[in-house]
Amino acid sequence: MTGLEDLGVPLPDGASGTVVVPPPDGRPGTWAGAPSAVYRDGVFHLAYRLRRPEGEGRGYANVVARSTDGVRFAVVAVVEKERFGAESLERPALVVTPDGRWRLYVSCATPGTKHWWVELLEADTPEGLAAAASTTVLPGDAGPGGWAVKDPVVQSHGGLWHLWASVHPLDDPEATDRMTTEHYTSPDGRAWAWQGTALRADAGRWDSRGVRISSVVDLGDRLVATYDGRASAAENWEERTGVAVDGTVFGRFSTLGDAPAAAAPDPARTGAGLRYLDVVALPGGAYRLFYEVTRPDGAHELRTEAVTSRRPATLDAA
């Protein structure tokens, strides 16, 4: 920990979380996680990814589930990779539109490549997402020197839709794990326009190889972002959580501090992975956190924590 909680940033401690979804089994490369949650009318809806090891299907489904307490969830919809012709699925983004319709943004891998793109499902209910028609909203670029786009965070601010996605350059086949977070806007959440790089880490930092915004949180006087970071290709899939603060341009952030803000306990056992943190604001200033964490056996599980955090007066970017 870095003391960022004392500044009002809601963070997990990495040890006391409750397991929401265990991995499909207990082997490395088997994951449950990459959560995206919505709290509405006293009910939590949670979307997440299920994965098997490479060679056994990788990310094979996105799941949507419902809960009244944020801990015990019942599955209401399952979206499998085959419907998109994808080799793997990664983190979804679950969103409710101002008129009450449900959207699921799905990260899809192009078979036999390092390219990813994003599809959109929309329905009247969460259950309806299982059979909803699909539309490509972020195609990326699968050509030489192109890029992969995945793991969107989608919100509405001031009547405009905002999306933050991890983007991986594909110009070097040996270094496609590099990533920045890019910012997009849209009038309708369907047609997106790139607005620039939202987050990039400097060389020599703990997160210099790649940064991926996982949640954007309104603290009242400013926005903060939590993000996944890694220093090397060897840390791929074992990212730790950092914090970034907004600057003069809406939607762009600067890293805060010189060390991770949250990581798995006792990382020497397997890995330090604590990633895909999603921060859900609740009435009364409380938060419920959902995140993916590495277990002692190397599998990843989806956990949740309830926290109360003071609202900060100021945060200083480092």
C-alpha cells in the first residue's frame, strides 16, 4: 500500500476480499475476473470473463450476473466466444444507457493473430444480452503496423460518452504486450472518435511496459483512474494496480506515485497480480470494489471488497 487510501482513493488491500467467482479449475492460466459492475436501484450487475489456459480455449465466455448484496451472484446471461468468431474474449464493459437499455462491450481476439477488436451487444434487459445482435464499434487495425484494442471502460459525462481502452501496437511481433490507454468519445456510445492518449508511463518505472485504465472514479472535485501496470513482458497477466489523476484535458491522466498501489499478498508464491480493479460508487460515500487476483496455485479468481473512503481536497500527480 502507498497511503493513497488516505487521500480518498478507494483501493483493495489484496488480502481481505471475498471470492465472488472462483476460476474454472486450479491451474495457472485458468482465470475468473476482468470484472465490470453496475449498481442500479439497489441491485448489482456484474460482467466478467472466464478463461482456460492457452491451448485449451483461453477466454471462452463473458458472463453477466445479478446480486442484491454484491457478493452472491446468480448468472443471468452467458456470451461465448464462438458467436463472434473470436479466438478469445477478454474484459467486457457493462453499461446502462440513460434510457435504461443494457449494453455489453466485448473484447474479441482475431484467431491466429495478436489483434483484438471490440463488439457491442444491446438489449432491454441484462438477460437479453445473451441473444442480442452484435455490432463492431472499435475495429482496431489488423494490418502490418496496426494495433489491437480491448478492455474498454465506458462512462457518460456531461451528455457525452467516454471510452478508455488499452491499445497494443502490432509493429513488433515480439513486443505486442506493450500497451497504452487511449481515450475516445461518442455522442451515442456506438460511433467512437479517438481523442488522444489517456495514460502512458515513463521509462524506468514499475509500469513502463504497459498501462491499462481499469476504472475511472469521480471523487467530487476531480476524476481519478485506477490502472493495471507492468514493467516487462514477463509480468504480462500479473499486472499490479496503480492510480492516476486527471489533468487539464478531460479524460487524460498522469500516474500518481512511484510504486503500485495494490498487489496480491505474498507475491513470491506465484505472482503479484491484482488487476482489472472496478470501483463502484454506492450511496453514502461507500464503494464496492471488484478485481482479479492471483491465487497461490497460479490461477486467478474474482474478489470483492466493501470500502469507505474519504473524499480528498486535492491530489498531486507525481
